[in-house]
Amino acid sequence: MKDIRLVIGDKNYSSWSLCPWLLLKMYDIEFDEIMIALYQDNTAEKLGPYSPSLKVPVLLHREITVWDSLAICEYINEEFLQGSAWPASPRRRASARSVSAEVHSEFATLKETWRMNCKASIKLSLSEQLYNEVARVDAIWSCCRHKHGENGNYLFGRFSIADCMFAPTAVIFNSYQPELSQTARSYLNTLLDNPFIQKWMVEGRGEVERLPAAWAHAS
């Protein structure tokens, strides 16, 4: 058994599980993947030995347990990557942390209305609040790319935790097809072309579990 275990939910539905999974994959850190189907009769029982919050994702490293997607990414960055998963300059690092925290804690309407579903492909009309939140995501992506993206195709040029945190949004946008600016669309395509995100989506589409009306909640 490897030193690192990552407990995730269904890949088709568990948006926040994608974030630390992608970081580990991008930096070629070996880990054991434990998938627990969400919203089943025995989900809480299965999560109990791993997750204090009974949510996913959860990272276990020897005697240490870390839960919450952003906290796990921070732990991986400090413990295994010597801080290299954030931009090097203080100004860019501050911006990357800010937009990562924003997507983690905000966009309530988007998260509630457009749940992650790798199998979905549908274009719907947007409420005013949903339109505003999509526009804010577009603004974040466009602003970061214009200001900081000169050294690569990711949000801050080279791949960072910020890209991990927006990866679920990219999968969601791929399913629900909102209108985006050219710059935001280009960044969306960068994420969707990532081989590990493609692998996640393929495996998600291949899952047979179906969730009831109450979809998975994760952190």
C-alpha cells in the first residue's frame, strides 16, 4: 500500500474530488484511490473510517488525515511539492489563492443549478443570478490569462492549484455549454484537453451508479 490514500466520490458527480486527484496526477505523486459511491444507504458507514466530516474528498497520509479539497491541495503542495504548485511570485500567488478560494466558497447558484455530471450535454436558459455567476467565472479566467498567462496555457501560465480548483467548473461548463468570451473559452479548452481531466470524465461516464434527487455534497 502506498503512503497516500485519496478517498473520492463517484467521478461522474463528485466535483470537489477532482481537485486533489488532478493535483496528484499532474505531479506524478503515487497514491491509492478509494472510491465510495455517494448517497447510497451505506455511504456514511463506508466514509466513517476515513472522513471526520462524512464528506469527500479526504486524503490520508500515514497518521495524518486532511479533508476539504482546498486544504488537501495545500497539504500536498507543502508536503510533497515544496510550494511549487502555486505561482512563484507573491503577487501572482496571492491572486491564485484568492480565485481558488472564491470558486471554493462562492458561486452558490451555479453549484446548485449545474451539478457536475460527466454524462450530461444540455444547453439551458440562465437565470439572472446564474448568468452573473458564469460571467464572474469568465472574468476571472480572462483576467488571469491576460495578466499572468504569458508562460503557458493555464490560468497563471504553468499549471497550479488554481487550475485544480477550476477543473470541476470546466467539466460542468462542458456539460451545460454557457456562452463564454474567446479568452475564457480558450482556457476552458486547455482544461478539457488535459489528459487527466479527460481520463476522469471517461471514467465518470462509465460509472453505473445513479444518484437520487439529492445529489452529492462535498467540500
